[in-house]
Amino acid sequence: MAADSPGLLLSEPDAAVIERLAVGERVCLAIAAATALVSAIEWFMPGLRHAFPPAWAPLSGEAWCATVACGIGLYLAHPRFGRKTHKVSMALGALVAAGSTAALIHILVSLLSGTTIAQELHRLQFQVISGMTPQAGLGFLMLGLMIVFLQATEQLGVFADLLCWLMALVILTLSSAQIIGSIDSPDAPFRLYTSHQTMLCLVLLGFVALARRTPHGVLRIVLGRGTGSRVARVLAPILLFLPFLREGIRARLFNFHRMPSHYITALMASIAVGVSYLLLLYLAWRINGLEEEVHELSLRDPLTDLYNLRGFRFLSEQALRMARRSGRPFSLLFIDVDGLKQINDELGHKTGSDFLVQTAEILKENFREADVLGRIGGDEFAVAGQFDEAEILYAAERLREAANLRNATTRYHIPLSFSIGHVTSSPGSRDSLDEMLASADEAMYQVKRQRKTVLR
């Protein structure tokens, strides 16, 4: 969280994720444009078609026009363009939607005019240049409507989000059916055929439309900087891929008759349970990590990375109870950085902060990890741990020596020095932490007053 920009909500989109998404959009648009260009070249140079497999037939005329119009519309829908340009984008989307609707109506009329379904499907297999298949028509219809409502907000925002979800579902269904059909039954009779180039353009442009809508709609949570958004970005590809992997394995096992059907069902169910449980463990681990991070942040001083007053009290209370249970003495050191106001006035607050950070570093270097170190005020620090009287006196002397060593190499004319007070509680004592803090504070002020008297 320290790496996040101050003043930004965790629900706000992460700039780094937005940038990566923008790169993905540009790549998809470039590939779709290249595919349309290759198709146009194939039309004028038919001899090149032999260089491609049959499934990579060029885009049909309608599909090519729809691809180019959607690509231009999505490009013009970029936020950097003005409102007039966005209206042109919406017009192109409406044009694609209208053309796709007309193609679908034509196919429906053909089916209702007495032509058998088998005859119509057989005819549609050979519509490579002159027509658009129902799959392509449905996909471009959803894509065109999405471009029209791409930047809708307020009342139409919910409708645009639903349309975005429906478009993604349609294109995902069509593309996955294309892949599965090509693998499982490439030579099936009367298989409704759409070229792979057409389907590739639909997938690429559909991704761009989804990416352009995400910052404006409910899906923007996926782009956030919080832990929930990061978890969503990790799990999204897994949840997208797993169902198709499961169905692919199931189909293969059924086709090859590797095992009885009830064992196949049991195996797939067991795999689903195992993967779901792993995802549950991952979510629990991330949530627990987030809770620990939030808890730690609430107890830490951001400047020195020591515990703040709340954290120091919380952990010192625990340390005091442990010391009494084990029969050990417990000591508390109260440290005041001398002349911090003068440092801030003469050298600036940045230098004053540097003095505080140096003090924290000295404390970390001279005390154990088991000791509780805290910055409990603007220029006040405290240390709590299991020390006896002699040990705490020695610790205070080490701090003064460490400050003198720093002063020998510093460039500031004001030295780093401490006023230190301490108090020790015997194992049988019932003094509270607050009483010990007050006693150590008073002892520190006595040291400060004595120093002022000597200087006079």
C-alpha cells in the first residue's frame, strides 16, 4: 500500500493496469487490421489462397466491411478524442448492427421460405465471399451495439454493462464452438462454417470493446489497486480457461472410451472440487494477508516504520504480561530528540524528518527484535522489553554513543542528541503500562531540566 499514490481510493483504476490494457487494445486492433488487409490482398490475388489452409479463407465481403467499420469505430471511441469523433464511432457501430441484422433477417427468411434447414446450411458453407454466416452476423450485431453504447453512463450505464456481458458471452460461445468443432469434427456434414479469420477478428475486436467499456462500468473493479482487484485479475483467466479444459478432457475420454462413463463423471467432479478448493485456499490466503497488512498499517508510524502510540501500547501490554508470567523484570525507555524545533526552524522540516529517521535506525540497530520500539509522539520514542536496571542503563548509554558516532560524520551543525528517562518494574510489581510511561516520561524531563541547569 505504501507504493500507491496518496489520496487515491483503492477502487480507482490502477494506472499501470490501464496502460497494459491499452497496449493490449492496440495490439488487437493492429492484428485485426492486418487480417483485413490480408483478406483484401487475397481477393485481388486469388493465387495466394493456396498458401493458406482452407479454414483460413478470406473474410466475406460483409464480414470485411463489418470488421473495418468496427475497428475504426473502436479506434475513434478512445477517450482522447472529442465528442464529435465519438458520435462518428457510434454511427459506425449502428451501421454494423443494422447490416448484421439485415443479414440475419435474410437468413431467417430463407429458412422460412420453404428451403430445408439442411439445404440452407449446405448453401451457407460456401458463402465465403458473397455472404455472412449466422455466427458472424450475430457476433457483429452484438459488437456493433456495444460500440453504440460503449461510453454510456448514468441511466444507460447498467444497460451498457449488460450488453457488454452479453456480447462477451456470445463471442466466447461462437469462438469456443469454432475451436471445438474444428478439433472434434472437422469433416462433419452440413457444419455451419465460418472462416477462422472472421472469428479471429470478432474475438480481437470484442476484447477491445470489453477493454474500452471496463473503466466506465461495473467491471472497473477488475482494474482497481486493491487486493480484491488483484485477486480478480489472477482468478479471471483461470475461471475462463478451466470449464473449457474440463469439457475438452471429458469429450476426449468419451471419444476414446478410456474408462466407463460414470468414472469419467466422477473424475471430472473430483477435479472440479480439487480446483475449487485450491481457489478457496488462495482467496483465504489473500484475505488474511490483507487483514494483516491493514492491521500492521494501523499500528505503524509511516515515517520511521516503528510502532505508533497505538501499536506500542498494544504490544507493550502483551510484553509486560509475558514478563510477569515468566518472572522477569520489565523496563521502559523514554527518549526525546533534543532541539527538534530548532532543527526544523533552522534546517527545515525535511532535515527534522531525517533526524527522526536516524533515531529510528539507531534504535533498530541497538535493540533486539523481541523488544518493542515505537515513535509515540512528534519527537518522542519509547522502547519496552525484558531488561533489568543494569541492562536498561547500559542500553541508554549505547544510544548516546551511537548518536555521537553519527554526529562525527554528519554535515549538520546541530548534533543529534537524546534526553533519556527509564523505569524498571520488578517481577512482583503491579504497575500498569500507563504508570510506567508516565514515570519514564517524568524521568526524561528531569534529565532535560538538569541539562539546562548545567548549561546555564
